Amino acid sequence: MNKVRYAYALTGALLLGGTAASLTLQNPATAQTAQNEPGTISAQAPRAGAPASFADMVARLQPAVVNISTTQKVTVQQQANPFAGTPFGDLFGQMGGGQGGAPVTREGQSLGSGFLISADGYVVTNNHVIAPAGRGATVESIKVTLQDRKEYTAKLIGRDPTSDLALLKISAPTALPFVRFGNSSNSRVGDWVVAIGQPFGLGGTVTAGIISAVHRSTGQTGPFDSFIQTDAAINQGNSGGPMFDMNGNVIGINSQIYSQSGGNIGIGFAIPASEAKPIIDTLMKGQSIKRGYLGVSIQPVTDDIAAALGLQKNQGEIIGRVEPGGPGAKAGLRAGDVVTAVGGTPVTPDKTLSYLVANTAPGTSTRLDVIRDGRPTTVNATVAVRPADDQLAALQGAGGDDDDDGIPGSDSATAPASSSLGVTVQPLTPQIARSIGVDSTVQGVVVAATDPSSDAAQKLKRGDVISAVNSTPVRTAADVARTVAAAKAAGRPQVLLQITRQRTSGVFIPVKIK
């Protein structure tokens, strides 16, 4: 089964399908020396142009790039035979390959690239290359194929789904060619890079380009949404393959693309080596990956949110929800706080709060610079261990839409919160809270209707609960109107509403004042 996930907008498609590069081994006698040993790679470039050729460098590096494939068992639920009980039931039952919707087990595969990092056979790749293809799938075996077509069964040493990295180990009778990680922190926009892989099963393929961006966020959020972007052609089968600089150093691991068609359009992403190497080193020691955790949900401070709060653009991130009893709650963080620095390092779009906290050792006490109610303050938080991704997803919860929400219509006893805001609200009662799926601990006013001509109509919906306006708690329509009027008098073009939408709480939405 060749399963490919593509990126539509910046969702970051995982590069599945295809195989890794077919390589040509040179100088096997030097296998005990890294293929990119300092002094062995030289790419001379004319002053006003590109390197004259990448050939010598590629010939030296290709032997360390490998093909990775898996054999999987996939349990598929068969559709029930619609002709059961008719004269055609047996015939169509046989053609369908199943009886009465019973599950069947099939064989599947996944393919990708990887690269050797030691002479004794350690191989780095993406976690999604060797992960089960989906629900009901199990990985039976992992195979690594070298450039000389020799195949080895690989052992999974460790994996880290959060960073999408995995470490394998193969055993060979002789020393293997390998490459070393470089320092991606020195990479600059405009630097030349080379990617090696085998897209679409065409055979060994080498592509070159430049670094288009560093610290690039693909919109996935999380502690590792920071990539090297390149215009070097990266396609299916490049996942897990290396990205080299002109000195032959591995500065990235190709992992994602931006594409509306699934093919290369010149926007590819690689995990920076400076992020990957510490994780790989930890996995090689047989240890688990531990990251820092505050127990808060966060949102970027967009231009609209900054305008509503009177803050500078791109300054910090706003706390949406604080997990009760978590490290953030113990430190005194509140919903609506804007965290501008962690341990003295500014929170920016390049270095997000999630990234900075995740890279803080659990158990460490760190200072957080916070803007609360428009005034700067500091809190000290002891960072805990970040739970697994599936546990975090379970903590968030979710709710569904319900047309019969129990909220009185606009002709009932509701009151307009403010003609300047364009919403009609009423106090949140326990009965309404139950009907719209809101936790009983939530307080505020519930949106009953919006003015179609207002900005609120584009951002709010019936059943949303407004708990605070510009960090000021609201419990009645008069509270909302008073707070909006104060913001308007202060010259603010919009206000920031703290919203609970069914099971999702701590969402901040900027709404323009009419």
C-alpha cells in the first residue's frame, strides 16, 4: 500500500510513496571514515554564480543514502453484500472477496528514504516512513536497501512522533559508508543545498536549490513547527532523506512539502539538523524523549489581537486556557495573559512559546515575562514533562453542533450587548449550558444573535459563550456593553473576546467595534 499524504495550504504533507535513492559506491575502502569528513568535500563556486558542478560532492555522499521500506498487515472492514439473500448473493459475495462485511487482512507497504550516520549501521529517517499506514495496520518488518542493492532487515531503535524522527539499526559484515550532521544554525537564506532521494521510483535522483527560509512555520503549531524551507525539488520518496550544504554536512531531513497537486512546486521543508541531532542522540542511548510542558493552550498575538489589547505586533502569545492543577496554574498564569519571553528569550513567530517551553528541561524553574491587563509582570514556573500527543488531544475535548440549542430566539427575553459590537446576548444559565454542551464551571453570557452587518457576525455564532472582554469578566449584557464602550472611548478599534465554544474553551477572538 503506497499511502501518500499531501499538503493543501500549509498543512505540511508527509512525503510517502516512492523509494530512496539508488546509489553508486565509491572508495569502499574508506568506509571507516565519514563520507563528509572535513577536507574531503570541496565545491568551488565562481564569484558571480553557482558551483561549477555538484558531481564530486554527490559521488562522495550518495553511498550513505538508503532506501527504506516496510511490510505491513492492514485489517480492512469489508462492506456487507447488498445481494445477500438473492439468487446473485453467492456470486457477488465471491467477487467482493468477503462475506457479510467481515474484516479481511491485506498486505501493505510504505516507502521512503534515510541515511546512515555510523559505520556500524545506524540509520535516520522520518517516523511516518516506518509508522503503520493507518488504523488497523501493523508493521511486520522494516527493510533497508543500500546503493549496491544489498538488503538488510532493520531493527527499530527508537521513534519520536512529535518531531517525526526515527532511528533504525542494521547489521552488516563490513563497515558501512555514513555521513555526519552539520550545524544548521549557521544556515542562511540563499545558501545552496542538495537533496538526495528517489521520487516516483525513478532511480537515484539528486536535486539542488537554495534555502528559501529558516524557522519556517507550516501552520501545524506545536513544539517542532520550525523548518528549513527550500526550492530544491522534493517529491514522493524523499521523506527521511538528507539535505546537504556545500561542505557535505547534513543540515536537514526532508519531510514535508507544500503542494496543491501532490507534486513539487518548489516549496519543500526539512527538519533542521540542530533540532534532530539531540533527539537522535537520545534515541541512540535507548532513552525516551522528554520535553517541557506548562499545561496551557495558546494563540499567536495577531494584528487584530494586538490592536484590541494595545500591544505591539508579533509580541508574545496569549494564554487561552490554563489546565487546572498544571504547572501553568501553579505558577499563577491566567487566561488572557500574554507571555512575551521565556527565561529571557523573546517569544516570536520564529521561537514560539510552545517551542521555548518544550526545549526547557522538565523540572526546571524558569521566568516568564507576562503582560497582564496591559501591565508587565513576571511569574516563575516549574516546567513539567510534556504528555504524549494522544494524551494532549484527549485533554482538549471536542463538541458537535446542535441546532436545538435551547437558547431563546431574538424575539425572546434577550438584550443587545452593544450596538457598537453587534451581538445580542443573555446570561448563561445551567440549562443553556447543558443544551449547548458547555461545562458547568463556565461563566459568562451566551450569544443569541448577531447583526449581519457587523464583524461579529463573521466570527461568532449562536451558542458561543463570552466569558471576558479585554480580560474583564462579563456576566450580563450590561457588562459587555460597558466594557466595549470603555474600549471605544480609549480609541481601540476592536475588543478581544474570550470565547468558549462547546468543549473548546479559552479561545480569543478579536471583534471590530462598529
